[in-house]
Amino acid sequence: MTTAEILAAIPKLSTLVVGDICLDRWCTYDPSTSEPSRETGIERIGVVRTEVTAGAGGTVANNLAALGCGRVAVLGAIGEDGFGLELARALADRGISDLCVRAAAMQTFTYTKVINGETGIEDRPRLDFIRTVPLDPPVERLIVERLTDNAAAFDAVIVADQAETSRGGVITRAVRDALAGLARAHGGAVYLADSRARIAHFRGAIAKPNRQEGEAACRALFGEVDYLKLRQHLEAPLLMVTHGPDGVLLVEEGGERWVRTRAVENPVDICGAGDSFSAGVSLALAAGATPTEAAEFGNLVASITIMKKGTGTASPAEVREQCRLWQSI
């Protein structure tokens, strides 16, 4: 399946992103306004501009929408706070359907990134609003119910397990169990799981760890790096281990093989590269591409987004142009 054929099929597809749907706040400060606080003596950071985007699973959804996916929806848990309102607006601005559960007792998972207005560099500590306690049981039940009620309507379901704490994320054991059952029941749909810390706990979905995550899971389970054993343990139809500029290692029942990519010199920002790869590869697989073709398409999309500041996206026109450039080299 060619890149053009995949792009032509994408507008007919629908995709659900379930998991940690976060808010990214990009706060630009003016260093000339910095002065010690009169009350505390601590230096002030004078923010003069703020931009917001959906982050984590929202970044995957942004990429799906930018690639022209016919319907994109997200399912997670959002607090009834100001950040939650900003996140809802950011999703609506992208045309993304919001199936998220609202929870008054939780704060919205938010990354606040502080950018120097003179240099354009993120040079101050991030201020992240996270959860370190488990989801309230009623919220967890609502997420499972909405997932069960809606999943069959989508060609692809992408899991974004972003939380790095052992508690507080949306993808709980109950949600993972529901996903495993749905993946078995909806054999024609693409189910892909991406998890920073818990890829070993998923079953029945395509697993997409990066090299560090995959190696950590193997060593924790087997005491050694063995991706064939990891795929079997996960009961995964396909294991895709991303290796940044080296490409992707595909692990299937028949063995392992590499799908190499073209290294990009001097990438601007690799933040979100894995999310753009997840979006591209899921859409390609849902369109009917082979795993190799899908990995090549995911690499193509990621090669575009890493040349943009922040969590960039790739448009169909940019994908076509990048494909043309790669073919001419």
C-alpha cells in the first residue's frame, strides 16, 4: 500500500484515543521583567503569553486530526477546573469529539512549560499538575462504561498510558481488562497500546514501546531482553519497538525484522515523536497497510513533526512532500 493510498483512505476512518488526555500549557516569559518578589524574595517569572494544546493522548488525537482522520474522539478523565475548560476548548478547536468523564474531585492532568521569550528555549523547571492517588471508583466505572459502549464504532483504538506514577492514571487494571476483551471481540479493528511504565500489563493489543520501555519490560519479566518472549507474554498480534532515528523493530510470530527510517539531521524538537508515530501507524493499519508499510508511514509522519517546536503535527500535504523528498534521495 502506498503513501498516497493510505492518505486517501484516512478520511474514511474513525479513531478513539483512550487514556491520559492532558493539557499542555506553553508559557513564554520576558526575562527583563524578572525581579525578586517583595513578599518572599524569590525571583518572579513574568509570563507574557500562554498557548495551550491537548497533550499526552491529546497529542495523538491532534496528529490524527491533522492527518485528516474522518472522526477523532478522546476518552479520559478531566477535572472540573480552569485547566479542564482550557483542555475542552483545545479539543473542540481541533474538531475532536470529547467523550471524557468530568470529575469534580480531581485536577486536570496539566504540563506547564516555561519558555524564555528571548531565546525560545525552555529553561525553567516545568510545573506539572498530576495525580498520585487512584481514580475514584465511580469515575473508573464511567470510563469503562463509555469505552464499552463506544469502542465498536471506531476503526482504531489507541491507548495512551502517560502517567508515570504508579497511581493516578486513567488506564487502570479495570480499563486494561476492558480493552483486552474489546480487542478480542472487535477483531477487525486496530487496538494499539502505548505505555510509559506499564506495557507489560497489556494483553491482546498491538504493543508500541520505545527501546527503553521495551527493554525495561523484558528485564522485569525475564531478566533479559527478549522481544519474542515479550510479544508472547502480551498476547500481542504485533510488537513494534521504536528506536528513534534507527527505525522500528517489528516482532511477529514469525520473528523479528527492522523497518529503517531516514535519520533527520538536527531535529528541532523530538517531544511527541512517539505520539505522531502512533497516530500514523494506527491509521495506516486501519487503512489496510501491512505492518512494514504502516511502520514506514509512521516514520514518515514522525520525521515531519520532529522538525517543529513543541508537539507538532503533520498534514497530508506535508506527508506527500516528505515522501517525494525521500524517494528522490
